[in-house]
Amino acid sequence: MPSSAPAFPSVRLLRRCCAVLAVLPACWMAPAAAQDPITLQLKHSHQFQFAGYYAAVEQGYYREAGLDVRILEGSDGNEPERDVVSGKAEYGVGASSLLLARLAGKPVVVLGVVFQHSPYALAMRQTSAEPDIRRIIGKRAMIGSLTDELGSADELLAYLIKEGIPASSFERVEPTFNTADLISGKVDAIAVYTTNEPDTFDRLGFPYDIYSPRAVGIDFYGDNLFTSEREIANHPARVQAFRAASMRGWQWAMSHQEEMADIILNKYSRRSDRAHLLYEARQMVPLVQPVLVEIGYQNPERWRHIADVYAGLGMVPKHANFDGFMYRVESSGTSLLWLYRVLGGAALALVLGAAIHFSLLARERRRASVAIRTGEQRFRTMFEASPLGIALVDSITYEYRDINPRYQEIVGRSQVELNAMRWLEAGHPEDVAQVKQQMGRLTMHEIGSFKVTNRLFRPDGELVWIEVSVTAIETEAGSHPHHLCMIEDVTDKKQSEALIWQQANFDPLTQLPNRRMFHDRLAHDMLKSQRDRSHIAILFIDLDHFKEVNDTLGHHQGDILLIDAARRISACVRKSDTVARLGGDEFTVILSELEGTERVEHIAQHIIDSLRLPFPLGQEQAFVSASIGITLYPDDALDIDDLLKHADQAMYAAKGAGRNRYSYFTPTLQVAALNRMRLTNDLRGALKAEQFELYFQPIVHLKSGRIHKAEALIRWNHPQRGVVSPLEFIPLAEASGLIVDIGEWVFRESARCVQRWRQQHHPEFQVSVNQSPLEFQREDGAYDAWLRYLQSLNLPGQSVVVEITEGLLLDANATVSNKLLQLRDAGIQVALDDFGTGYSSLSYLKKFDIDYLKIDRSFTRNLAPDSSDMALSDAIIVMAHKLGLRVIAEGVETPEQRDLLAAAGCDYGQGYLFARPMPAEQFDQLLRQQAV
């Protein structure tokens, strides 16, 4: 033991410290006993007003008392009294109107008072610098239910009467509990809780005056924990245990307000946000007075004052007797005077015996002295090496009497520094009050020990979380009481819990709420919407062209864009609205408390305009836009899944309409989505069921009029719908990935047909097959399989022409370039379809090996001599021939169009003038007729 360490006060104290250390681990590991199931009925919905009961559950106080407590929300203020009297609940939370119930013959008993002062008050719009309650005369006011006999409205009515304002002088209306009624001027005064509604007024910037009955001496109790005479008679021990655990919970809740707010949000209710819960907690402090008054304390004189107020209203007789209404808390202490007397007599007998037998006991005393020194050394070793921080503290002066090294390490101070300090000086100011309150009970022998979780500051300012166990140590008569303080550093655990909660509820990239938090907040807003009869808009936002940013600039730059997009979207809405990231480039917005859709459209357009601005990404700039789907609650759906589904459908409608816009959900979108889903499901089995068929449209050589080419076109013969257009099912095949198998089938069928036509009609016959960009950009060996199949049919690569669109060349990455080279090496020719309608560029024609240009039908349709379409067609034909390309004109429907194209030098024509697309058997007949 270091020489600077002070010795223990006595051997007796040493033995008691050893006993405490030995017993505590066993206590911590004791198995839980069977628990009594009981119900606590609240006055209203979950909020900080009932925090102490949640704390008693979450901190295990009820469990330690052998109780399994179920806490139920209330729909009106009198529900607890009804349920407790009827036996539906064992315990309830009620207002001072419980006194009226008692005097009416109902067997209710108040166990303890939580709110020493009532939070009930009147609120009116502020119209001048001087508040005047008399402005209520002749106006409309919401003060309590018009049908309930009892309630907190009585204290407000008594207040008004004392101010010379009888109830007949103003109009009472049935309350909606909606602050909007006061803000909009629907009513001129409403009853409020000073812990709740003022926060709403402040957030909205609404000027208001608060009038409290306490201004005229009417001081009612607020929330009171109560039970029935039946419960007290049948379960006295349970009542005492429930009350003690509840008050202990309130002590914890009032000294751990931020942690309590998180518990309520995570486990009880999200009707209010965290800022409101903390506001409520702060406003409750002067009402509960946890430092000045022991929570649960009730004064008979205060109840007499309340009874006198009721008597003044004519609700009860004067000097009414309410004996038995207040629960009598029995002291748990037991006098030990008899024990001290017995011990004193025994000590005297021992002294006399020692005097008589001193010579015989001298040797035993020496042995005992050695044993004590050995025990003290053993304890000192345990004390110094303990993994827990341990300190012996004077319970009166809070001076340290002994400190082990682990305690010094946790608090970050040396023994010299600690000896110069007082216990709790390093503690967080918000936590010290709770510990001092518990210490008061410890020194009064109400409890023998307690546990708390506290914060303390190290000298460098670092905040440390510690679990504290304090146990009273009995000392010699006449000396100060001491306590043993054991601490454990749980900072890492607290940080891990906070990190886990953050990761479970927020997107790690943008720090926006994730899908889980979004669902929770939407559910909360939907409940509030039901209560307020307001609307909610859900905006489903998808970034257009975001994939191109990822593919070209990399995922790191894509992440920077997403972070900036999240910031821009958040800047377009109120703080009370929710912006979430569901994943990828999908964001959602919840706009709550809506009265019309004008604001929704304004916000949606604001978001679109904000996201359309360039995104700076290092040395580059990226441009994206947004497609937004909007759905409304409760108009479009009543549950979260349907709302999201409808918003998603509306977003795809916005994309289909050209992107960079918003679209509202309509029932037509739902029908279309269901139709697409069913058609996609049918499409999955169409190939196996042999429902596809190839049609061929001839491509005619304009000079000779001969057919040496054809374009293969797929048709789907649906068993119920008939022939389904490719324009309808090809996008579904691309979206579902079925396009790959369908494209493979088209190629093989086309190859078999071209093999026959080369043998029977012309040795250089070609068939063109269209390729989707999704097929073309695959990085597998698709064309290797094609070439092997052509070889198995003894066909050269020139027998097949692959038709692609200009969009593929616009996004010509390495995969596209390699595919074009692979086709060229295999002899397969390439046609550029719909030329002139996309992002045409001569550089693409120069860079890539293209064999045919197909002039789009939009040029052919309006061909006439000296027309602009004719001039453009001439230019395309001349340009193509100079680049060594041949030209096919699509959509030729009249002889005049054919002749103009032939005169311009166009190589081939395709259109209804020559033939419509037809099945392979009819195409055979067409070729045979040509041969005749």
C-alpha cells in the first residue's frame, strides 16, 4: 500500500467493506423472480408527461420490484378513473378531479403526486402588450369537454369566475385539441398544457398570451398516480412496491431528460420530435420540482385547498371529508434500539469475561490480531487490483477517504488531485442533482444502496460515461457516515449504442433518414394526420441520368453528387418535413400538415429546379435532373406500402413523359402498373410456351425491284390478349432481363430462315435483326455463340445484319467498341436504324464500321420535290455514299416516294408499298412469286 494512502477508519469498517464487495456480485447475478402482471392506464397518448413510468420499465425498476407493468395510452382524461374503478386497470394517472370522484363515492386513492403544480392554462392570441383575460367575454372558447362531468376544465372555470368571468359570459365549444383552431381564428381561446402547445405556437411564430389559474391563487395538483381501495386491500405489498418503483423512475427520468427523450422516440411514440420532447421536459421541471420536493409527496392542506375551490363552484359541500383519499406511505425503517442494548450487554459480559480470563485469552488475541492484519492486507490487494474504480467517501462532507488506482484512471485525476476535490465535483451538472437526491435518501436510511448512469468530465474536457454503484457503509457511533462508490467506464458501450442507433436509422452517406426511419416518421405523421384531419404528400424522387455520372466519373464522384443532391432537396422543404434516402439515387420527402396541393407543386418544382443546376465534381461538372412522383394521404391510399407503390408509379409516369418533371398518382397509373405486372408475368412463360413468332418485311433494291434482304420482326401471340405489339412488350422484356433470351431466340429463328432463302432464292440473301442496347452492351460471349451457330448451319457472317440505334454510339464505351470490332471481324454487317432522329454525328460514322444507314420514316413520310425532307434525304444519301455506306429508306408507302428516293440514289426501300411484315410461310410465297 502506498505510504500516501490513508488508512481505513477501523477494522470494523474494513470488514463491512469486504462484506459489501463480496455480496454485490452475487446480487447482480441473482435470477429474476416471477413478476405480477399489472396495468397502468395513462390520461393521454405517450409523451414526456409520463416519462417516469417509461423509465421505471426501461431501467428495470418495476422488474426489480417483481412487477410486469403494461402501460396503456388514454383516449380522454377520465379513462384512467373509469378503468381503475371497474378493475380493468390496477393503476392510473389522473388530475385533481380525482378528489371529485372520491367525494362522489368512488373508491380511488392517490398514491403520490407527480406534478406539484397543474400545467393547465388558457391560451389566447396576443393582441396588445398588456394581456387581458377579460377579452374572452363574448368569444368562443375550448375549455374542457361539454359532456364530461369531471376534468381539469374545472380549475380554469374557477379561475375565470375568480376573475369575474362566469361561464355564461362566453361560448364554450367542444374541443378538437387542435392548435390550428386558435391560430386560424376559429376560436378565441383554448385550454392548453404549458408543457405542450406553447412549443407549437413558438415554432409557427404565432403570438400568444398564457393565463394560469395560479395567478389568482388556484393551485391544483397536476398528474397524480392513483389506485383503488380494492388493490390496496388485496395487494398492499404490491401497491407499496409499485409506488416506490414509479417514483424511482420519475427521479431517473427528470435527471436524464435527453436519454428519456430517445427512449420515448425509440420505444413509445414518434408523434412528437425530439426537440418537442425536450421542451416538454424542461417545462415540467418547475411543475414537478424534483429538487425541492420529493416526487410523490402530497400535502393534505393542498388537497383541502382544492376541495375548497370545488366547494366554491358548488360542486362539493363545504368542509367535505375525504379521509382515505391519500395513501399513507409506511416507513421501511426499523428501530434497532433493542439490538444495541442487547449488544451493549453482551459487550459488557465479554469485557468482564476478558478481565477474568485475560491470561487465557492473550494468546488468542494475538492470533486474532495476525488474522486481522492478514485480512486487511488481502482486502487492500483486492482493493488496489480491482477492475472497478472504488472510492470510500464521507457521506456528509463528500471528502475522499480512500481511492484505488482504477478510480483515478477512470476520472483522469491523481490521488492528490482527488483529495483536494469533493466527490461529484467532476460530474456533469445535469446528473449531479439526481445523485444528491439519492444520497439524501441513503443518509436518511430510506435505502441502503443505489445505481445510476452518470457523466463526468476529465481535466482535458473529455466526457466519460460511468455506471455508478453506491452502498452505505456503517461506521462507528459518533463519526460521519461513509459510502462506498464503485464506478465502471461504459463510454465505449454508450458510443456503440449511439452508433448502432445512428446506423439503424440514418443513411451513412447523406446522413438523411433511411428507409426504416422514413417508415417510422411516415407512420407518426399519418396518425397525426388522422387526428388533425390534415393531408400528407409523399414525393418519390429519382435522379435522371445518375448512372452515366457513376459510369463516366466513378462512384466516388457519384457519392459527392448524392450528398449535394440531399442537401439541395433538404433546403427546399421545412425543418418539420422529412427528407430520406431509400437507396441508390432514390429520395423521398414527407410533406405533412397540408391543407391543399398548391404548396406541394411549388416544392416539387423547386426541387426540380434546384437539381437541374450543375453539380461541381472536382475539375468536372455533372448535369442531372429529377423525376418526381407525388401521392397524397389519405386520398390515394391508407397504408405505407400502397403510398410508396403509388408514388413510385407516379415517378415512372414522370420519367415516361420525358423526365425532369413531376406527376401525381392517378388510378389510371395503378391500372397500367397492374397491366404491366401481369403482362411481365405472362412474358416469362411465353418463350417456353412457343408463343413468339417471327414476321419478315422485305427490303427492296430500288433500281432492280428485287428482294434480297428482309428485316425480322417479333410478334407475341398471347393466348388471351391476341397479338401483342413489340412496342408494348419489348420495354417489359428489357426491364425484366428477358430480352436476352428473346434476342437469342430471334437470332436462331432468323438464321434458320436465311439459310433456306439463301439455298432456294438468292445465295447472298440477308436478314436484319434488331438488338436492344441491353443485349448489345452485355460483356459475355454472346457473339461467339452466334458465330458457332452460323457455322453449324454453314452460313457466313454476311448472312446477318445487326440493327442498332444511334444512342449506342453516343455512349460508346469500351464494351460497345469491342462488340463492333467483333462483328466486323466475323463478317456480320451493322445497320444504323432510325438515322437522323437521334444524336447524329459524322464522327460516329467515321469512327465505327457501319454498313447501312436506315433513313427514318419521319423523313420519308413527307417527301416531295424541293421539300426540306427531300433536301435532308439527298444530303444523307450523298454523305453515306461518300463514306462507303449504303442507304435504306424506311416507311416507303407511295410510288412517288419510291421514285424520288431512287432518283436521289437511295439503295434500298422498305415499307407498305412493297409489303407489310408477314409470317415466314407468306414470305416464302412472296419470294417464289418474285422468281416467276
